[in-house]
Amino acid sequence: MSASGAVEPGPLGATAAPSPAPAQPPATGHLFRPISAEDEEQQPTEIESLCMNCYRNGTTRLLLTKIPFFREIIVSSFSCEHCGWNNTEIQSAGRIQDQGVRYTLTVSSVEDMNREVVKTDSATTRIPELDFEIPAFSQKGALTTVEGLINRTISGLEQDQPTRRASEEAVAERIDEFIVKLKELKQVASPFTLIIDDPSGNSFVENPHAPQKDDSLVITHYRRTLQQNETLGLQAEGPEEKLEEEDLRNEVLQFNTNCPECNAPAQTNMKLVQIPHFKEVIIMATICENCGHRTNEVKSGGAVEPLGTRITLHITDLSDMTRDLLKSETCSVEIPELEFELGMAVLGGKFTTLEGLLKDIRELIIEGGMKVHFIMNDPAGNSYLQNVYAPEDDPEMKVEHYRRTFDQNEELGLNDMKTEGYEAGLSPQR
């Protein structure tokens, strides 16, 4: 494709409106045919349309084509035989891609100027050597060449120069100097860089050596930023999904069950709770109206941690009894000064205070004024004791992470758990 095939500047001027006038039928075969000057059957579809310049009827031509090693596009061209106004643009026939794309082309020869380029309206075009940039959405999409992009820029700058010379002569002179530099680029006296950055992922720069690698062209795919997604209109679902997630955290879910004591119908309440400086847990409470039985249980919202956790708190003051506490069903509790130990799963999971967990020995600790150590040992790593100095360290509390023993892994059912090679049906070496 030569530079003469470049899209002319200017907004889309025709609003396509089918009329009773006869339209040329689309080419036979596939809907999108590879673009080729030798394909005589590849003809555009013509539609009579309203000219937005003189408001008489002109002609819109639509060509559905496929760029080799790229994807399908729609080329639309409008011309008015009455006033001579015309306009051409392209649109991607596919969806917005999962990732954005950045093409960095080093133009070092005249042949590079003839590379095909698909530039969508969401793409930004830059030439770093001239400190030049065409922002996104400032031009319509174009199917052109590298030279065509430069010609289009030159035409756009020259368009308003007579007006500038009359009102802002200094600005017009600087633009004239810049136009000279753009024209010099077409001679490729020295290499320059052309960058097309399109967050929609639908722009394209031709690799004439395809499918071989092009040393002059670097293609980079990237994740869009939040702002880019909003610009492309892709953020409508994000806040809604986040809102639903927040609603789930704030909502108490209820479901029917049976009382574990009398087997009468009962109701269980469940709520997700985010514990500060720890993790998310699930609190479940059941109340039986028939026999009055009450239970509450806490389940960890995450998986078994890689390391076990041992939390040691030195109880020195009555205020320590109000610390929040999460004891998972795999956690044991020790008080060495009293030779007291509570084994795993004896009380199940609990989210309470230190006083709540120690209510059976509360009077002994408080009335005796004993300063004891309270130890929570959880090989699953899912227990928690509040640090009242958070985020600073607690001078009376020590948190240790340790590697589980074989026996502890056996109790948790981790020794026989297959975590590697399961996709291919291969067992890990033991």
C-alpha cells in the first residue's frame, strides 16, 4: 500500500442511512477476505447516505477485509458528488483485546515508510526524536502506511496555518519549522522511532518478514491501567462486582438446619468478618428455639498456612482479658504456670475474648493476681490473638512461625495430600 492510501483528516461526515437505491451486493465467499489489490471479487458494499456537509445524498462504501497476520477490520469511506466532501475511517471488527499493545518501530529505510499501519482512534502515536505525540481519540481510525501517518499529520497542521499567520504569526512560524522536520522524516536521512500505543490492543504495524522475526519492530503486550479501562468503557462491571462483594461482607446469611441437641428445626447465621491485621474468617452461630441450645463456631476463610504459629502472651494486667482472640479448631492452648493444656479440637473454633476463653479458670487468675503466660499453638497457622499495640510490636506477646513436624502434618492430613504433578497424574517423590 502506498502513502496515497492514507486516511484524510477530519471527522466522520456521513451518517449511514440505507435507502431504496440499489446497493452492490457483498463479495461471495468469506465475509472478511484478506486484503489484496489482485482480488477482483473483493468489492465494497455501497450505501446511499446523507452528507453532513451539504445535507444532500452521497455514497458510503464499506469494505470488510482481513489484514494478514492481524485480524478483521471494517473500512468505511464516504464521498459526496455534490460538494466534493469525503472521509474515510476504519473500525475493528472484533472486540477489545484482553491486553493493550505497544508497537515500537525503528524506521531506517524508505521501505519502512511503506509498512501497513492500522491505527484505531484509541491509539497514541509518538515520535520521540521530534518530541511529537498524537493523543488518543484526537483522530479517527486509519488504515494507512507509516508515510501516510506522517502525511496525515502534515495535512492537519497545514490546514489552519493561514488563520494562524494572521492572528498568531510566531506560533505559525514554529509550526512551519515543525512541518519541515516532518517532511524530512519521509526521506529517512537518519533513523527515527515510531511508537503506536493502543490500550484496546487493536492497532497494528506490518511485519514484512512475517512469520519471521522483525528486528526493527518490537511488540509489547501489557495490562491496562484502571484509567485506561475507564477510558475504553470497560469499568462498568468493576464497581458493581466490588459492591456485591462488600454487600456479602456486610450481610448476615441465614440457612435452615437441625439442632445438634434435640434435632428440631433451627436456623444458622453465617457472616464473613475481616479481622484487623490478620485475615478473613467465617463466623457461624446456631440458636434452637425449641431447647434453647446455642452454638457458635469459627472457620478460617483461608487455606492451611505454610508454617504453624505459636503465640505467647504474658498476661500482666486485667485489661489483657479484653483482647480479641480467634482460636481455630486445630489450635491447642497452654498455661505453663498452671500446668494447664487444652488439646486441639476440644472447644472447636472460637472468636471471642481472652476472658471468654478462660472463663473456667478466670477466678483463679484474677483473684490470685497471678501473672501467667497464655500460649496458643496452631500448626495450621490460622489462630490469632489481638495485638493492642498494632501496628507496633507488643512487648508482652511473641508470635513464632515454625515448620510443622511429620506428626503434625499427619494430624492435619497433609502428608498424603498431593500438591504437585497432579495435572499430569504424576506423584511427587517422597
